[in-house]
Amino acid sequence: MRKKISIIGAGNVGSTAAHWIMAKELADVVLVDVVEGVPQGKALDLRQALPIERSDVRITGTNDYGETANSDIVIITAGIPRKPGMSRDDLLHTNFKIMTDVVKNVVAYSPESILIVVSNPLDAMVQAAYKLSGFNRERVIGMAGILDSARFRAFISRELDVSVENVTAFVLGGHGDTMVPLPRYSTVAGIPITELMDKATIDRLVQRTRDGGAEIVKHLKTGSAYYAPSAAVAEMVEAILKDKKKIVPCAAYLEGEYGINGLFIGVPCKLGSNGIEKIIEIKLTPEEQAALQKSADSVKELVGVIGV
Ligand SMILES: NC(=O)c1ccc[n+]([C@@H]2O[C@H](COP(=O)([O-])OP(=O)(O)OC[C@H]3O[C@@H](n4cnc5c(N)ncnc54)[C@H](O)[C@@H]3O)[C@@H](O)[C@H]2O)c1
């Protein structure tokens, strides 16, 4: 039997995630939104693309959580996105209210599911989902690191004029201005980028990665990035459903790893059919550890405001 995925929030990220999942024929998809007609219309449109894509999954759009019952994975993208000049943190109170409502419904209908949280401010929202759901930490995962490292990889590949397939990148920390890209673990065909570019060039690419989301918001004026974010979600879904044991950066609840306790932060995780099957700890330099701690402190401040 095919696996079932529900996507809460049929906006830009949610519906585009449905598109990637459908195109890769990964699972049946239920799109849910509070706005009447939107999930139904988008699901119908996607369904009509199935014959062209040669994909036999089922796609449903609804305002009723009953249809999400017994989902294997639930992706939460409900919430408002940023407008120009706004930080992700400005979304905190509105999206926390939405998250509270969404998680209550998700848990009632899919108590065994794995949650992938996308809504911003990401680290605080995934912490809220973890606390509100009561799920164990293996089953609550935040999407940010794959996106942030994909942005870094895209910039590195353009700078060096090499295939994106040759480039791996490593990004730790929160999904925000304090994210911690690690150049010495970022490679081109196995060669650290520190051997291939001078420090000024790397610093420029790191800064562009940190500002990657804001640069797009500034162009779009309304709404924020969604193609790369939803592609990152699809990569997580594939790793879980195919039990790939794939190591990717995700926001995970730390219980002492990296010297951080009781907080979601971006770290390398092994994703498989049980969700986060292992958190990979690597040795950081004192400067990298300090940058990660600074990132954790800013997440802690946010979760303190909403009391989760
Ligand atoms: N983690 C990341 O890296 C990342 C990347 C991109 C976007 N985001 C975040 O993802 C969220 C969604 O972004 P988007 O561009 O898809 O926004 P969007 O406005 O296009 O879509 C959000 C959808 O959520 C729906 N919604 C609102 N309240 C709801 C509720 N209570 N129940 C169900 N649905 C509800 C809205 O009707 C809307 O359709 C934003 O918070 C954005 O900041 C995170």
C-alpha cells in the first residue's frame, strides 16, 4: 500500500511540496488549508498533471482534517510568510497560534505520524510542535538545514563553475541570521572549499547564504521562497519513506548533543523510516562552537517568548 502524506497549508510551499512528491511518485497526498476552495482547486490541478507525469499517486484537497487520518508523515507549512523588511521572528505570535490549532488536529487524526515542520520562525515553531504534540523527538523534525546548505551549494557551484552534483555543504545552527555555515566541511568533489577559494570569496558566499531567503523576499515583494524550500521537504520525505539512512542537516531536539539541552537547532541527522534515527556529532573549533551557541541563544529567546 502506498504511504500517505498530509500537507497542512496549501499555500506556496505546501502546494509546491505536493508537486515534487507527486512528480517523484513518493506517496498519496492530502492538502489541507483553512481557506475554502484553495486546497481543492490546487489538488484538482495537480491531479490533472498525473497522467503527464506518469504518476499514480492520489491527491486530495480538503478543509477537513478527517481526510488526513492515519498519515505516515504530516508536513506543516501553515502560517504567514515574511514581507520585505520583516525578519522570520516577526511571524512568531501569529504562527504560534496557527501551529497550536494545527498540531491539535494533526495529533488527533494521525497519532503515529512523523511531523516535518516548515513554518517560520522555524526553530521556535518546531519546538512548539514538539511540545504540543507530545511525540518523541525522533518524530518531530524541522526543515531548514537542507535548504540553507542547498543555497550555499548553489552559490559555490556558480562561483567555481562546477556541477552542483560535485558540491556538498555543511550548515549548522538556527534558520536565521545566526546560521553557521561550515566552509571546512563543505567540499567540491571531496576537496574542502577552503582549498579552492580565498577567505574573502568564501565569506561573501556565506553571507549570501545567510541572506538567501531575504534576497528572494526583496525581489518578490509579496511572499517568500518556495521552490527550494519545498524541494528540501521532498528530500526529507524521500529519505524517510525509502528508509535511506541519509545524513542531512535538520532542526532536531537536542538533549546534550553539542552542549545544548532542551532546544531545537540545526544539526546533521540520519533520516530513515523512524524519522531522526541518529544525531551526528562532529568536533567543532572553539569559534564554530561559539557561533552555534550564539545561534542556540537566539532560538532560546524566541521559545521563551511563547513559553514552549
Ligand atoms: N523553514 C524554511 O526554510 C521555510 C522556507 C520557506 C517558507 N517558510 C515558512 O513556511 C510558511 C508557509 O510559507 P508559504 O510561502 O507557503 O506561505 P503561503 O501564505 O503561501 O501559505 C500559507 C498557507 O497557510 C494557510 N493557513 C493559515 N492558517 C492556517 C491554519 N490554521 N490551518 C491550515 N492552513 C492555514 C494559509 O491559508 C495559506 O494558504 C511561512 O511561515 C514561511 O515563512 C519556511
